[in-house]
Amino acid sequence: MDLETSLKEETEKWLFKVKEEVASVRLLDQKRKDILTNINAYVKDSEYFLAKNDLIRAFEAVIWAWAILENSREFGALG
């Protein structure tokens, strides 16, 4: 498998995972809605870059989405 194919597959895998996780997130209060807004913005950015075949930016955006989600859960901002 070449690098381009591998990067595209990894990006698609993480997009699927982050969307699945975001669908199950509970907001602990409305003040934290901005966190989900940011996560969803990175997901949309990743999808946009993926459609443009800009695989590095697509992967970077989805990893940011995942990092924000994980850190927010770890620090108790999301349930």
C-alpha cells in the first residue's frame, strides 16, 4: 500500500470514529456547547480537505477533532 492510500484510509477511519463518538457525547451544560462546535468544525474541515485530496490537512484536522474530544472528556468537560 502506498503512502497516499494509507493516509487516506487512516483519515477516513478516524473521521468515522470521531463522528461516532460525537454522536454519543452528552453536554454537561450549555456553556460547553462551544467544545462540540469546535470538534464539528474540525470534522467538516477534514471532510473538505479529503474531498480536495489534500490528505495531510485532512488527517491533521481529524486528529485535532479527536484530541479536543479526548481532552474534553478527560478533564470532565464532556460526558
